[in-house]
Amino acid sequence: MAQMILAPAITRWLAEHSGPAPAGSEWRLALSGATLADVLAALFECYPGLRGYVLDERGVLRHHVVLFIDGRALPHSHDFGLALSEASEIYLAQALSGG
């Protein structure tokens, strides 16, 4: 199973909006799926409210969120059909912004 790692900012959001979650700490979930789309679907099945925080109404990654697959940033324009291995690590974080 692929490992989904949720950054502390994401777990804080979950605790505030979706009920019990280990707020303020990085959280690891083992999720099954052959592609990134499958793993994200499994994540959103566990935490439905997270879908709207991570994806916009078109199903595209929101600009304030970033995904790293095995240590490499996924471009926002990338589709989620990327094949994953059993050893893949997906890191979901809130992107930094400001001016």
C-alpha cells in the first residue's frame, strides 16, 4: 500500500473541519490504489471534507496545496493517473504563499 503523509497544516484543518484527527502532527496513512487518483479517492472516502480543500470544483489541485510523490513535487497541471508502487510515498502539504 502507498503511504500518504499529511503535513501538520492538513491535519490541523482536518481536526477543525472533519472531526477527530491528530492535529498539529504529521500523519501517515496506508492507502491502496494503483494510481494517484485511486489513492486520493481512498483518502477522500475516509475524509470527504478534505476533497474540497485539496481539489477545486473541476477536480484540479488547488493552488494552496502541493503534492510530492516519492520526494518530487507534482506539477499542478499534472493529471492524477500517475502509476504508484506499493512503496510510493505521497506527501500532501499546504503550499506557502504571500507577498
